[in-house]
Amino acid sequence: MKIAMLGSGFIARFYAESLHAQRRTDRIITVYSRSLENAKRFADDYKLQHHTDSMTQAINLAEVDVVLIALPNHLHESAVVECAKAKKHVICTKPLGRNAKEAKRMLDMVEEAGIFGGYLEDLCYTPKFLKSLENIKQGSIGRVLWAKSRETHPGPHSDWFWDKEKSGGGAIIDLGCHCVEISRNFIGKNVKPLEVMCWADTQVHPIDAEDHAIGLVKYANGAIGQFEVSWAFRGGMDLRDEVMGTEGTIWVNSFLRTGFEMFTTGKGDGYVAEKAEVNKGWLFPVGDESHELGYPHMFTDMFTAIEENREAQETFYDGYVVNAILDAAYKSAETKLWEPVILEDWRGDDVDSSKKDFASYDDEYYLIKEEILPNGDIKLILKHKISGEVIQKTTT
């Protein structure tokens, strides 16, 4: 694929490092930036023949197969408008929109134009996530009951993130979009999100948006998704997921503590890892940051999907659903109540699948718990199916 990069900042460079690493065949051929100086610097760094401060020119370059939006949140929609006009496939960094209405307009535009719309949710492509999802789909942990995702760090890099109007919010829109989509995948994208309870506050920074939040998302099958996000966490970037099912549990630590630890007195001045706050003492570098964060798998899926004329694992529709869930989270943070997820366009199952299917011990009793005691006996906790009486039974 020949790619037009819209944006020249932090995330655009992360994407470029992944796309141009090793012997990749998908290449950026042009870059747009609102600053011509920044566009030229980016083009020089990645050996591009073309750079511009005209978005329309970059998108309409004849050789361009796909447009990659790596712009601030408030510029996503205008970029998608231009892609739709030019009939150019588009992939967009997270979050898709600042709210669900904005995301829905972008979704409608790409579908009406008949172009590909891929949602660049990199944390749903990390090797650990993909392996976890595979195990869940194989039934290794049974029915998923609870999925928890956490992303915390000392705060984003650019000024626009801290501007509520430009970003659409604070830590929830910036980090909660990752966490919500991770849980959606684990619980099942076909399962409808119903309502959200969220606490949010501005604890540290002098901004209008929240820098810390915790939320619960209730799904139609009875499962709960939980997100924990913060711009006030000190010590680097902490990415962790937990999934609990009827037959097992998965714990994933994707960043911060991944098995690579190094001590230094600080003589070196090299880059450590994204959001690392210090470069001396005990550090936690990352071997291949783009790989650990899912970028190679993400771009492979996107471009292969375009070639095969199929949907990617993460689409503009997914981005829209995520925005709708986050809208409910913001409303709940204000009202202190469970707030419904408003989805004008729901494409999953409408069946309420929350009916409990309890394990039977025999025709008379449900099995509550079975455990082996220190003396080798097996203790069973049973409940009578009719009377409701709870009893215990021990076998040797």
C-alpha cells in the first residue's frame, strides 16, 4: 500500500516507525502537516519524496492507495470528509470521534462513499491481546463474566489533548477508548452494551477535563466491562487487562513491567519507553515498542482487509460504538447514575442473553462449589433445585 500520512506528530512517527521497519512493503509516500516545516522534517526523516501543508493535495495524490489519519481529535471528521470526496480508503487513529454523533457522521460518510474505514485501535492487536482473545474464543475460560482494562500514565504529549474542546474530554476519551474496546472484544462485540456507571474527577491538573476516571459498562449477557484511566499516574505507562470467566482467568501486563528491567546511574541519555518519566535508576525499557503495542499486526490486518475486500478486525463502526459508550460514561460522571448507551445503529444481537445457566450436580441439586480439603476429602456445596436449601457433602 502507498500511504498518505495526515499528521507529523508523536503518533504519526510511531506509525511511521512501524510501517517502515525492517522490510515492510507498505510505505508512506506523502505527509501532510499544518506546519510546512514539520511536514518537511517528517519527510526528510522517513525519506519521503513529497510533503505538503495542503490536506486535499496529500489525499488526492494519484499514487495514494490509503489515507492514514494521525491528527488531533477535532480534525478527524474534516479529514474523513476529504477522503470520502476523493474515494480514498481511510484508516483513523483512536478515538474515531469526540462523541458518538461525530463518529456516526464519519461512519456514514465512508459507507456512502463505498470506501474502507479502519479504526486504528492498536491495543486490540498486541500479541498478548490476540493470544488472549484466541483462548477466549476457544472457550478456555468459559463464559466471560468480567473484563477489566487499565491504562494510566502521567499525561499526553501535545497541548491539544489538554484542551477539552479539541480532544472531546480528558482521560476517558484519550484512554477509555482503548479500555472499552478491549473489553468489548473479550465479552463479544455482538453483545449489546446497555448502560454505564462512571466516576470521574480532575484531581491534579489545572484543566477543564477529567484526569482520572473509573467506569463500569453493563452488557446484555450480564457481563461487566470495567475501565480505569488516569493522567495522574506516576512512573510511566501502565497497561493491564484482566478477564474472568466461568472456567478460568487471564491476566495481561502489556507495558511498564514486561520482564525487561535495567538499572543505570543516568550517564546515558537514550529513549527508554513511551511515557517513561526518568532515565536513571531502575528502568523498564521495551524491546520492540511498536510490536508490543500492536502496530505491525494492526497495519497487516488493515491492508490485508483492503486487498481482500473484507472488514478489518477494528472498523469505523467499532469506533462509533466505543464513542457511544464513552458518551454514556461522561453523562454518568455528571449525574452519578447508571446512564443508557444510546446507539442509533446497532448491528449485533438484540437478544437478552443474561439468563443464568447454573451447573447441575444431579437431578436434585445445583453445584455451588467443589474443593479438595487438606486431608484429601472432597467437599461439595450444593443447592436444592426446588427448596433452595444449601447443604454440604463430603466424600473421601
